[in-house]
Amino acid sequence: MQTKRTIAIIGASGNMGSAIAKSLAKGNDRLLLFSKELDKVEALTTEIQKEYPSVDIDGMTCPMHASWEADIIILATPYEAQAEIADAIRQVANQKIVISIANPLNATYDALVTDHGTSAAEELQALLPHAKVVKAFNTTYAANFAQTVIDGKQADAFIAGNNEAALETTAELVKTTGFNPVIAGKLSVSRTLEAMQLLLIQLTMKYNYNWLAGWKILHNN
């Protein structure tokens, strides 16, 4: 049996954070949920416990304490909050996997706000130099977690990072949530992954995909 890990989800009350928490509750890991909206975290914890009575889950009142206990930290927060959260957890994130799901979008969804030649994930790695930052879940919508099969095909979830062991561990988490993991490359590939989601959002709004859309690589084995 797989060793039980502790996963902290920072920003668990948001659409993505709650979707990730519900999906990971299907696995064997311990979940620590943090959000500034404590009432929403309590409601989410109760909802998950009703669906998965044996789940090991707790709400947390401090991102640093949640991250200190965790083996894996998922930052399910907007890009704008990244620097603040990184500052709060920096001392306890050393050598831990920190998953960046952020997409650095502008207010009108027609461009990224990061400088050319970098990404939100690479900025996070600079803020947490001793952590193992991995990009994941940024190319998926929150609604996809409840419906990972779209038009008969399992949606892909792309992963990027510089540490091979961290990539493999993250791929296991992606499988638990129901997506097909695709390890895309080094952390610098996050620039492409963040641009991919910007494009998907633009296409979703243009063609009214109802936020049930995702990326799939079609290929011959």
C-alpha cells in the first residue's frame, strides 16, 4: 500500500481548492485545508466527510502550520496572493513539493501579467528556493474535477518541474483526481502551460464551452 502522505491545500475554499480537495479525498492521504474563510473550510470538511467517512481531513487556521505538517503543499490561490503565501510558508516549505496551480491572467483575459521569459511557477520557485516547485492543475477547470471524461475522452493534466521524484509524486496525485497526467518537462515549460490555459479560457468564452472543456493529446501508441 502507498505510504500515507499529508497534503496541505492552501486556498481550499475557492473553486479550484475545493475541487482538488474533494478529488484527493478519494485517495489515502491526509488532507489539511486552509483558507481565510474558515466557515467555508468547515462546511467543505463536513461535505467531504459525509461522502468519504473514512477520510483523514482537518481544517487549519494558519497556512504556515498547515504547511509545516504537510509533505506536499498545493497553492490553490490566485496568482495575486502567491507572494504573500510564499512569505508565510517559506521557512516550512524547505525540500517539500509545492504545487503551483496559478494562472497569471489579466482582468480582461487577453494576456498574462508575468514578464516575458518567466511564469508564475518560476516566480514561486524563486520565492521558495529550497522547495520543489511543480506546475500542475493549471490547465484544468474546477468543473472538470467532477467530470474528468469529456466527450468520451479522459482529460489530460499537464505537469512541469525540475525534480524527477516530485514530478512522479505529482503525477500520482493527478491520477487520484481522475485526470491523465502528462509530464511536459522542466519548470520553464510552465510558461507554455499558463499560456495554454489563457487560450482555453478565451476559447471557452468565445464558443460557450460551459467551463467543461479541457486539453487532450490524441496520438497513436
